[in-house]
Amino acid sequence: MKALKTHWQVLLVGLLVFGNLLVWYVVAHETRHGILTVTYLDVGQGDATFIEGPTGIQVLIDGGKGKKVLSELGKVLPFYDKSIDVVIATHPDQDHIEGLIGVEERYKTLVFIEPNLITDKPFQIALLETVRNRNVQGGGVKELSAWAGQEIDLGLGATLTILFPDLDVSAWQDITNNASVVAILRYGSTSFLFTGDSPIAIENRLIKEYGSQLDVDVLKAGHHGSRTSSGPEYLAITSPTFAIISSGKDNSYGHPHKEVLDNLATVGARVMRTDEQSTITVKSDGEIIVLEE
């Protein structure tokens, strides 16, 4: 009997210790009220950016290729968090959306946004089927076509606003990069710009439409640092303090290209690269941008 009593005492103490650790784990992950966090996930040669607003609302922009995004999300999300409020697929290229298939299978999402560009690419078909199957199963995913002016409220005045497409891109199956969703994230006096794989032609369109409104603190460089994006005029008007390049180590495309790095140096941007720094996290309290290193 004494041995049995001791066993239960040890078990009880163990449960109390575990419970205490669990409480502190939850507290550590839920006391970020008022802080906007933008995490540029290292998914190799691809794109995936996770945003957590100042009240905890979450947005995932793209998911890279393969399933690496799942392990990366596991590093930034607590184990008990199995939902992401909004998922945005900027355009139907494999290195941007294939990983979203696994995300939609594993996480409950409320809103799915894409640029109304449907192709016959198998990974896009699989992604859309997954989203719609979740709806059939009662997942309640709302599908939206991205359109300029749409706004996602992240709480405490933080907003993610779609800037492009501002025209019908449904017939652009052969120029999918051109259809990339472009969005600007603002919180207080701080701002972030996300451009997918938008080429210089679309950058010029944005300059004409928005002008100085494109001036931001943090720029996600277009197309993994390819010379087809990040034109000198665009960088001059966006004038970022930080430029984030998502590219794979020793990738076959040579990204980021020297021209882009030179252009960024010209405007005085500090360049951060996932192929060198791995996952990159930037935080804002609405006034100050802090780069975690």
C-alpha cells in the first residue's frame, strides 16, 4: 500500500509540474498583444510568409513547394493552435502554393484568397479540391477572388490591403507571375509590402496607381530577387529600410541576381535572405520595426 501511495504521489507531482509548464507555455505564446509579427519562412526556393496581427489574427501568404512550410509553421505556432484565419495564394506557381495543400489539410482556415486565375496545373487543382472538400466536410472556408481595395482587419488598427489585381486576370494562364496578388500591411506608422512574383511591368502599374503610398519600411522583394522584378524606379519609391529575399540556397536560377542586390544597395536597404539567415522575423509595435536576429 505504501508503495502504491508513493506511486500516486509521484504521479500527482508530475502532473502538477506538467500543468505548470503548460500554463507558462501558453502564457508565453499569448502575451504578444499589441505586437505585429511578420515571419518570412524558410521554405527553400519558394515563398511563404506568416503574419500574426496585434490581436492574434493570423494570415499566411503562400506556402512554398512541398511540405516544408508545415515544419516551419510548427516553429512559430504553439502546438495547440490548429487554425489560420486567412490564407492567400498569390498566384498558381508550384513554389508558392503547393505547400498550401498540406496547410489546408492540417489547419482550419476561415478565408482562402486567390487572384481568380485558374489553371490546369495539378498542384493548383489539388489545392482547390482540398479547400472545397473542407467545405463539404463543414470546414466553412470562404473563397474569395483577390481585388484591389479588399482589406483584412488584423485588429488595433493593423490592416492588410490588397493593391493588385485591379483588373480581370482570369485569362493570364501563360503569365501567372503578372497576376500575383500584391498587398500592403500597415500598423501605426509602420508598413510592409508583399509582391509575390510581380514583374517590373506590374511594379510600374503600381507606381502609376499608388505613387508615394508604396513607401514602406519592409519590402518583400519580388520573384525571389530575380532581375525581372525590383526595378530601380520601384525601389526608389518604396524606399525600404529592410528588404527580404526568399530564395533557396544554391538555387539553379541564381537568385538573388546581382542587379537586384545592387539596386537595393542604391536605395540603402538592408538585405535579409532566407538562403543565408533562414527564417526571418520582423516585429512592430506600430511605431518601431525590430528585426529579430
